[in-house]
Amino acid sequence: MNHPDQDPTGERAPQRSEAPPRTEIASLQRRLDFKRLVGEVSTHFINLPAEEIDAHINQALGQIGSFLGFNLVAISKFFGQGSAGEVTHIWTAEELPPVPPCFTELDFPWTAERLVQGKPVHLACLDDFPPSGRRDRQTYERLGIRSAYNWPLQVAGATVGCLGLCSVGEEHPFPGEFEEELELLAQIMASTLARQRADQVLQESEARLSLAADAAGVGLWRLSLASNQFWLTTKTRELFNFAADEVVTFERFLSVVHPDDQELIRQKVQAMVRSNNDDQVEYRILRPDGSVRWMLSRGRVRAAKTGESDSLMGVSLDITERKRREQAFRASEARLASGAELAGLGFYEVADGERVTYLDERVRAIISAPPGGTDDRGALAFWLEHIHPEDRPRILDAHNRLNDGMADQLAVEYRYLHAQRGMIWIDHLAHVLRRNEAGRATHTVGVLRDITEPRRTVTEALELRSKLAHAGRVTLLGQLASALAHELSQPLGAILRNAEAAELMLQETAPDLEELRAIVADILRDDQRAGKVIDRLRSLLKRRTLDLQPVELHGVITEVLSLVGTDAAARQVKCVYSSASGLPPVWGDRVHLQQVLLNLLVNAMDALAGTAPHERRIQITARHADPGMVEVRVCDNGVGIPNDSLGRLLEPFFTTKANGMGMGLAVSKTIVEAHKGRIWAENRPEGGACFCFTLPIAAGERQREDGK
């Protein structure tokens, strides 16, 4: 019999294979189509710009969902356990309502826990949830989801989100034949999103850096060593005045650099590339309008993968204003140093009111401090120990008041016991720059100046002024000699006559005692009268220094009027005096003020020589003037002062008198100004002249000319 596989001729018949089922072919083709789809998605994302990734992900999700028959496909991000999540990409079929974009992991605690562990979560129906997934099931039911298949998106082993295929409204079986492709798709999506995030972070970082650089006025740049061309930000182009589309080479950059600084730039760049170190350089550039700007550029070498330098990157900043301030500061320092040198000023600084932190050599010389022996607290103690014992309590009190916040500055003059020169005078000024919350000084600066020679000059000037004033008084009294002799002769003659009468009465056997008592009383009265005249003369003739005391002007004026009374009567001049009520005392030296008034009254009487005797009149007034001052006016009704002489009357050796020396008014001016007052002359509209002077009202602490 023939074998079934043989044909009737006895030869073996060719074997026939059975065709695969049609469904198997369709499944294979479908799988190949899905692989092709995933491959296209993967290829498409490789070189896709970061700003286009989101749109293409949404398109890819739609292709995947449509192919697999799901009506909701989404990518979600996780931000950490218990924190808010976000649906970043979603595709839904047209018939579905919008899906809420936000959720928290607490809405899917069971699902989230597994995804974070890197495990996929596949739910063909809601009954697949275990009892511990009740919260997740409730959320799915609320959203209408009947099947959900989730794959974790992992970057560097950490789950950052998930890819979810969901079926809303009806259940959908798990696409098991595509599981490998879906896992690959999840990896592609995770890598793509990670690259996008990295690009976004880089762009955000560059944007923040550019924004910060622009806000600070800083320009960013990079120089390619291969192409010799710059990449520049907009701000950098503005700084160097390069056009927006201009290609800037290194030589083009050097063309705007000041010619004197171009070689410096070349050397800096070469040194940086050679040493591979960071560096900076300050240089000048020339603007199109011819102005010069100062720039600061700081660069860093960037190396290629081969290790060789391939570019320089850095920042540039316009420092013109800083340079101007530095130059102005240096000029100011130079002027200050020159001024300090000329003025002989020495500087120091003190911290916390006790520690000397800076002491220049001039201060050391002024206080005779030994080299290196006055650091920290020792300098303050050394200074205090050498202040004159009589001045030390006053200076120490002022020093403590400054440190404790009771005074803003210290300004004093005092005597100091110098180790080599003996007693010297120091002018001391200090100011507090900073205080703590309690108000105590924490940073104080001060200056010292040796004023011994100026003080000696002032003392000599005061002595000379005193001699001059004394000479003026003697001269003035010489002019009044005849009148004063007449004023003295009257009480002396009365005394003589009364003495002679008493002598005759005493020769009687029974003299009248009552009459004798009256005669003796007259003698005593006339003696006192003569004594007062002599006392006034003695005080005016005596040399004395200026001693300012509270003085009642009324008494000074009446005493002077009494002195010139006889002379005024002889010249037929009527003196009228009036004073404002409640006139306060002034700071003054009684004798020196008498000299000023005496000189003005004698001058006024001299000015009346050409006036008819019955019209000769002098008006003396005292009244309030500017705040804190009293004004005295001596006015006559003579011929007045020539206009060309009015401004020169107070000059030394200038006089309008035929036999005058020109010193009386100059001395008066010196005395008034020493009293911190002012003296001037003016003509009266009705005829005649007025000489006026002001004196400060006596108020507050006693003042002395020496400033102590």
C-alpha cells in the first residue's frame, strides 16, 4: 500500500503547512503597528525642542489612547508624599466631560504607595481593589473610571509621576500583548519630561541670571577661542555700544578699548588661557561721542572635554561712577591731609568710649606719648593723667557726657603737661559716629591741635589791647583834667573853709557844739565826695585785664555822666539820659565800658563846639535790641559826620579832628568786640550823629574772655 504522503507513482508528495488563524495574523499586525507607533514617538522626542515637548506629548497620548481603545490617557506628577499633585498632560475622547486637573496623593493612597515603590497598578475593574484601597475606589467612582492601568515614571530610580490608561464609563481589559511597549513608552515619557525639566531649569536659571545681571547693570559674555567671536547679552551690547545684530570678534571688541589699555587686555586674556585661572581687569573704553567710560570685566576659562581651554566666559560692569567717586575721595583725602598738615591737626578714633583704635603720629607728638606705649586703654589713661590738674575735672566731665549720650560733641580748650615742652594749650574736638541701643558711644572720632603759640599771641594781643585801652583812658582823663580839678577843688575848698570856721569856734570859751557837729558833718560829706572822684579816677587810671561780669548799665552810665558833668557844664552842653524799664544786666567789664562811654561823650561834646550854646544837647539812651542784646546810643545835634568819613571812623589813626590821634574810637571798637558786641556810627536825619554799640545780656554760665 502506498504511504499517505506518497503519490500514486510511489514518490513522496510535498508536505503542506496549515495557514495560521486570521485572528493571530491580525494580532501580530496590531502589535507591529503599536511597536511602530511607539518607535515613532520615541524618535520624534529625541531632538524635539523643550518648548514643543508638551504639545507633542498630548498628541502622543491621543494616538496611544485611540490605538488601544482608552478614552482617557494622562501623565501626572508627584511632588512628595502627602503633597499636592498635578495632571500635567491629558487626552480625553471628545464625548468625555473635563477631568479635574489637581489631586493629592491622599485621594489615591493605595495606588500612590505602589507607584512610589516603582510598581505598576493595573485594575481591570473596581472590584480588583483590596479593602485597603477603599479610598482609591471612591475617587475612581466619583470620576466615572471603571478600568485604570498605571505605570510609574521613574528618573534615577525615583518615581516622579505616572502614565495612566483609563476607561471612563465601561470596563476595558488589560492590553497585555502591549505590556512591554507600554513599559518602554513610560520610560520614554519619563526621560523626555526629565530632559524638558532640565532645559526649563536651565532656561529659568539663565533668565534669572540675565535678569539679575540686567538689574545690576552687568553684561554677560562668552568668547570662543576657536572662532574668536563673542556671544553677548543685550545689556553687554548696550555697555559697549555694539549693534544688536553685529558679529563681535575679539579685534572688534579691542577697537572700542582705549588705545592705552588694549595691550593690557591682550596680556590678561593670554595669561588666563595659559594659567587656566580666573582674573579681572579694569580698563577704559571710548564711546562714539568721545567720552571715556571705565569698565570692570571678570572672566573664567571654560575647558572642553579634552581638557584644553575652549572659551572664556564672564561679566562686564560699568564702574565709571565708582572711579569718579574714588578719584573724588582721593582728592578729598589729599585736601584733608594738606589741611590737617597746615592746621596741625592730629586724628584719633575710640571704640566703646575706652579703647583707642587709631592714633596718628601728630596726636602722639601733641600729647607726648611714648612710641608704642599708648595702645588700647593705655592711651586714654595717659592723656587724662597729663591734663593740667585744674582743667582735668572739667575735661573728664565733658568726656563722660559725650560717651553717655548727654552731649553730641566735645569742643574744649585746656592746658596739658607735655613731657618735654612743659605746659601747652590743646584745642580738642570729638564727635560720636555710632551709639548702642542704650545711647552709649561705640565709635568716636576726634582731632587735637596744639594752640600754644596762637594762645600766646592772643595773650600778647590782650596785653597790648589792655595797654592801649589804659593809654586811651589816661589821654582822655588828661583832656578832662581841668574839669576834674574844678570838681575836686569844690569839695576840698569847702573842707578848708569848714575847718577854718571850726578852728575859730574852738578858740571861744564856750563853743557851740551843735554848730561844730554840723561843720564836721559837712567836712565828712565833702571828703566822701572828693574821695569818690578820686576813686573813679584811680579805677580809670589803673591797668587791668578784661573781666566780664554781670553789670547794671544804669550805674555805669550815671557814673560816667557824673565824671563829665563839670566839663559838660563848662562847655554849656546839656546831657539827657533815658533808660528802658526792666533793662537786664549785661556781660561787661565796668571800667572798660566806662572808657567807651567816656570817649563817646567827649567826642560828642567836641562835635558841638560849632553849635550855639543854648542848642548843645547830647541824648544817651539804653534799650532792648536784637534778642539777647542791649543797645546804647550816644546822639548829638551837631554838624554830623561827613559821608566820605562815615565808614572809616572806627579805623585806627583815622580822625576828623584837627589835633586828634585817631585811636579813641578804634580802642572803643576793640573793647566792644571783646564784649561780643558791635559798634557803629550813623547820621541823624534831623542833624547830628549817633554812636551806638550793643552788649550781650548776662544769662547762663559766667563767661570769660579766655574761654574757660
